[in-house]
Amino acid sequence: MTPPRTTMSACIAQQSYSAMIVPRVTGSSAERPLLIIDGDNLAHRAYHSMPKSLKSADGRPINAILGWTNMLVTLWENEQPRSIFVAWDTLGIDTYRHKLWPSYQAGRVFDNAIVRQLDLLPTLAAAFGFSVGKRPGYEADDFMAAAAIAETRRGGRSLLLTTDRDAYQLVSESVTVLAPRAGVRDLVRIGPEQVVERMGVLPEQVPDFKALAGDSSDNIPGAKGIGPKAASSLLLKYGTLEAVLEARTDTIPPGIAEQLRTFKHIVNMQSDVDVELPETAPPDWARAAARLRELGAENLSERIAARAHA
């Protein structure tokens, strides 16, 4: 049997979390964090918060484009990052996760109106001068992980904007999750202590936790009869999914070890995808305004263009 790791409570006691919540910084650009945005996640929030009647002059839906851009500008002003990296899913193309578990994210159906706008938004992010991560076979999660790890390696800090709790596995002294409650003006800052409070496990245990407890949002069933409380208790005692399986506890139904390992692999954010971090620079307001005009957002284009001369 694998010996138990240091207990979660002991790990927490050994650390001070007084500086884990990254504050807004107003100093030099070298002190500022990189803001990493789950582009699809933010776009869906924008789409459902704006009237679907908003269209361009030629009838194209632009409500997600308008809402997403307004949120992006608000984030830039409030968080004052050194720059922004935007991560995207590639819709309609299976990833390795779907191949491992064909039922992964089954049942997700999006309106055609938002799908059309999701195809356009990465070009708008690039027009702002921000880095974009998008590639068939990978999800936004993977690009977020790769960007956060790359920023940490260069000695920087990252803020990850997403409501997806999978991102909690990335939380550390240098990585904080920003979880929107209402729009992007009301953000909950998630550091290591908050991960423990919300999930009952340490950040590095999040994939193990979700493999055991399941995740209905991704259609991952977990282990039958194991809910969040039981999963947390098992990981508190054994430390990892593998150690739980080696312990052959009666809590885990027989014959599902490989399936649980597959679930953990699915939840793990894969950081081996290549990313290009953005240079430290303000947004290219003029270029973004030009792209907004092309997308049919004339009024917003004028407001963004005005920032180029402010």
C-alpha cells in the first residue's frame, strides 16, 4: 500500500495564505499579472446577458461580440494586467478527451447565433493585440494551463478568468482564479485557501477529486456512491486517486479503477500545448475598433476608437 501523504490540514498549516489573493496592482508593468481569459466561458456569459435582438445593420447577431468586448475593456481597466491571453475551444472537433470518454460533454447544444460569434471573437482578441490560444484537438483549459505555467516560469503571476472549477488545479502562489459572480465587476478571487474551502481538497488534488466525485457539467459520472464529501475524505486520508485505488477500500466499487484513471486524465489540464505569451503592452484600440466595424458593431467601434486618442 502506498503510504498516506502529508494530510491536507497539515499542508495548509505549513503555509501562509495571506498573500495568495492577488490584489489589483497599479505599479510598473513588471509587477502586473498576465490576465488569462477563458474566451468561450466569457462569451457565453456575454451572450446570455445581452438582448438577442442586437444585430448588425445587415442582420448578423452581435450581442455576444458587444457584451464580450465591454467585459474585456472592464477587465483591462479594473485588473490592470501587463497584457491578456485568451484561450478558446474549437467547436465541432473531438479532442482526446472525447476519444477517451465518448460521453464527455454529451448533450451540449449551442444556439447557432453564439456559434457564429464564437468563430469571430478570436480574431477580435487578436486585433486588440492579445495572444490567442486555439487549436483543433485541444480545449481552452489546455491553453490556459500552458499560459499560466509559462508565465510562472518567467517569474510572473497570472489571473485566470473562468467559472470552470477545473482551473482550480492551477491555483498557486503565482496563479489566482477570478470567478465572476455578476458580469466581471464582481469577481471572487480564488487562491489555495479558497480552493480548500470550496472543494475540500488542495489544488493539485482537484483532478483526483473530480475523478472520484464526478462532474455533471462535463458528463463525468465518477465513482458510484462517491459524492464530494466522500471524495474529499478519501483524498484527505490517502492523498491521491492512485493511493485510494491501491488501498482497495470498500468505498470504491470493484472493477472501475481504469475508468477512474481515465476520468482523472480527462480532468487534468494538458499544459504541453505550445503557446506564445503576449508582450507587455496596452491594447491596440485603433485596430480593435477597425475589426469591430468589420463585424458590424459600429457604435462600439467608435467608443473603442476614442480610446486610441485618449
